[in-house]
Amino acid sequence: MKLRNSALLMLAAALAMTSCKHKEAAPVENIPVIEKALNDSTSAFFGNFEEYPENLRELPVGVFDSGTGGLTVLEKLLSLDKFDNISGNGESDKILDFAGEHFIYLADQANMPYGVYDAEGKADYLRELVVKDALFLTGDKYFENNVQLAPTGSKPRVKIMVIACNTATAYGLKSVQSMLEQSKTGVKVIGVINAGVKAVLDQFQKETAPYAIGVLATQGTISSGAYERTIKESLEARGIKTPVTVVNQSGYGFAESVDSEPDYVNVNLLSPRESYRGPKIGTEDADLKEDMMKVYNFDYSDNKVLFNVNENGLKTDVQLNNAINYARFNLVSLIERHRASGVQVPLKAVILGCTHYPFLIETLQQVIDELRVYTAADGSKPYAALIADDFTFVDPALYTAIECYNTLRQDGNLAFRTTPTEVKAYISVPSAQLDAANLTEEGALTYDFKYGRQTGTEDITTKAVPFSKSNIDENNLQRIEKLLPYCFSLIAPTME
């Protein structure tokens, strides 16, 4: 082990000499918050990039998402072992590829769900939020609590950042790239969408028969067209002539249910409530369809579905109240959309275009297994031929982690520490200075206030504070412990 450590240290020294700063400016037009970050030293969002550390290698890796879903990407970073740490060749050496690295994670949960901003006509505000997330990672301060008027906590800046959110990537990646290039810090940014598309096309590169790819993502990601556009561009760039159908499905309430947003799930309720924002019985795209209830096969135990019963004994006012059932509704809706389109080609893969979705991978796989054998009233099996034998779910997180490693290695910015890996995690919470009218009973931002804010102001409506048991939902923490052991082992001990 000592020889291995010595080799790592020697390699680190050699690679450090190759690190240089990126000097080219991007032609993307600056949005107001970027102008403030670059040029306005009086602004709360001033980046002070001139004082950025020259040597990036010792700085942490930054990761941000609209909530805790991005921890699925951080988990892949922490557990990655696809390379030989000495040679950099693509082979496992039984040593974690990011061993000894430090990480900073930001969950912008107070401002989630990101996927709704575009639908509410607030795409510009979403873009500003993404830039502010990036500024937090490149900054050196944090709020120790939501009462503070100014941040007093001290944190290191980052050497690279990963946007672990598909919606944030779709709407904000180019803006963040532009700001970083103009900052001349050498810090680079990686998004998850290209990684997800590369993963699925790598797998089916040699396929000659027509097939379909499903994209399950937030409303914002789907409406941006980012995945479908990237798939088509990648097919053309690879010279692939095989016809590929893209089936897009918005994940209505899926991410929100994973993060236990009270307007979508509330374990304390026994009956339907007026504030519910999840799918309801109806005929629109986001609605539960009465004739599909058997196909959804919801779990009704322990109030996972809330409903009333009318005088005829029928369920009314049906409301989903558990992430399992949101997963079922959205995946069934995707495959039913493919069936209804009449395009009779097998679905080869579904890209999980939101980092929250892999939390429910067991349920999603169960739904696929059920649909393969589902038999309709007329004896037919409407979905059997539409799901390929080699069907797979694609989680972009792994490929994002690989791209991050390769970028750091090429730039000579891997730390190669022999000390333990560290993670410092932060989460956004509503500012204590907000008027009570802008907060729900649970203390979250009201829907109208959240999606009614304006761009370009100096208002600080949310503050990034350290993860704690008071700001992470207990059910979510249990899910993290079960499914993301690397993240949990490094973050949980730091939580008060």
C-alpha cells in the first residue's frame, strides 16, 4: 500500500505541472446575475473570481441538484472504480477512482421543483437559479443558519462542478459554461444529459432494426426538448441510419414525491386534501385515467393512495401519496403513450432523465415485469411486444462520473490524496426574513411566491445551510441510507 501511495503522490506532482487556466471567452449573452458575478463587487452575487486559487488540484469537486436526487450522481462519483489510478487506463484496480477527493454538494430544495418553472413562464428565473447554484460552489461562504443576514461560514471553492440535475442542465448549462469561461478560473462544468444519451447509444450502436428510446424526465426537461435534440444530433454524428423513435414522458410529481414535498405526499394524512398538486382523475396528459387503474396497479396500503368513497362504494377524489405510486403512474403513462402512438417498434431503453428517479429503480423494474405479462379484458397482451427482451433503464449518473474523472485527469486536477474522502453537504432553506405570507404551514415557500419571483434582483429568498436532521425529511434520509451507502456514510456523521 505504501508503494501505491508513493506512486500516487509522484503522479500527482507530475500532473499538477500540466494544469493551466482556460482563457477563451464564450459568446453566450450574459444574463443579469452573470454580469453581477463578473463585474459588480457591491452585489451579493459577486464571484470575486480574480482571487480564485491558481492551483485547482487541491480544491473539492462540486455537485449540485434541485434537491437530494443529485446524491445518486454523487454516489457514482464516490463509488466509481472504472480506471487504474496510476495509468489512467479504463480498468478497475480495486481502488476507488476518486479516493481521497473532497466534495461539496448543494441541494437547492427550497426552490424545487425546477421542472415547473418553464411551465409557469419562469424559464429565465430558473436559469438564474442554476447560475446562483454554480456561484455557491465557486464561492467561499455559506450561511450557518437561515436567520443570518450575511454568510459567515467558510468553505473552499471548487475545481470542477457537476450539474446533477437534468432540468438545470437543459436550461442553465450554457450560461454556467459562459460564466466560468469568462471568469478565467479554469473551472469546468459537466451536465448529465449528454452522458445519458451517450450511455444508451453506446449500448445500441450496432442495432439495425428500428427501435424506441423512452425519456422519463421532469416537465421542464421534456419541454426543453434537450434529450430528443441530443439523441438526434448524436445519431447523426455517429452516422447511425437506424430509425429511432423517442418517446417523451413528463414525470408528473415524481421528483417532488421522492423529496417528500407536502403538496404531493404527506404521510400524516388519512384523506384527500385541497392543497394536493399531484395527478388527479381526468383526461389530460398529467391525469390519472380511470380505464388505466388496473394497469397502474397502485399500492393502496398504509394510505399510499388517498381517496373518498361515494354512496355507490366507488373511490373518488383519488390522490397519490407515496413515491412508489408516482413511479408507477409515470412509467405506465410512458409505455401507454408508446402503445397509443401506433409505432410498433420495441422500446429498448428508458433514460431516467431526473436524478430523483433511480431511488425507485426497484419499483420501475417491477412495473416493466408486470407490463410484459399484463393481460387485458379481451385476452390480449397490449404491452408484451412493445418492451424489448433486452430492455434496460439508463441512469446517466455513471457516465457523468466517468466524464468528470476523465476531465480532471486530462487537466491534471486529480488530487491523488491518500487521506480519507470527504463530503460537505448543503441544502437551501427559506430565508427567515421572508414575510410569513410567503410560507406554507410547513415553512416552505408557497407555490405562488416560488414561481412569482423576478429575475435580476438582490433579494435573497433562500439560503444554503449545512445538511441537518431538521432540514432533511426522515423518510428521505432512510432512503439515502438504504440506496446510497457511500453518500450516507460520509454525510450522516456531519449532520446535527
